[in-house]
Amino acid sequence: MNNKPKPISQPESDKYWNGLKNKEIWIQKCKTTNKYQFYPRVHCINCTENDIEWVKISGEATLFSFAIVFLAPTPAFTDDVPYINALIKLKEGPIIPTNLVNINPDPEKIKIGIKVKPVFEKIDENLTLLKFEPSEQTSN
């Protein structure tokens, strides 16, 4: 990851980042509305109550949207291009930003709605990133 920016864990997101280190995905669910949310917050985005719990999920998801990056946003990403920025819709409802990996970055080969599964990319002892890959084999 060299000089790439790293996410900064904050009290409301510690459970999420610590879960990724253990290859687990934890997201928040409001006990009042029964709705899931991402990114982590101290209150529910639907009712503004603070009655939030953490729930471990499977990571079952679909590709909601994507963009192929051909020009690195900073020199730290030069070796990565082309790569795929993606929005992934979790089975539970929230849409999360991430990267789609292990697939040819060709727009003809990537289809909105494909099933994806989690990939846990360990950056160092303190950071693991959540990325996704196609659940089923696609032709590269």
C-alpha cells in the first residue's frame, strides 16, 4: 500500500475494522427500525435514535455500480491501474463503496447485478480492507 491513504478507525467504526482483520463483516442495525446501515454512525440514519447494534453478516451481495479507473488519482495508485471502483449492495440493503477484484477490468465482462463475495485484503497488522470478487466464474 506504500503511500496510499489509509482509513482511520474511529470509535464508531472500530467494530467494523476489527472484524475485517478476522475476515468478518460487521455492520450496524437499528433496533428501533430494524434497518441496516453503512457507514458506521452513532445513531440510526432513519429514525435518529441511538439504539444501534452490530450484526455479523455473510457478505452476500450484488454489484450495484462500477467505474473502471484508468488514470491513477495519485502516484501511489499508478501500479494499480486499471482497477475497478464499485458500489456493492449487501443482501441486508446497504450499499458500500469498495473495489471489485479478480476480474478483467473490461466493461463488456462486468455486469451490474452479478453476485459477488467478500475478499479480505490484509494491508498490514492493523489494517484489512474489504473488497469483492465475482461469486461465479466469469470469462476473463
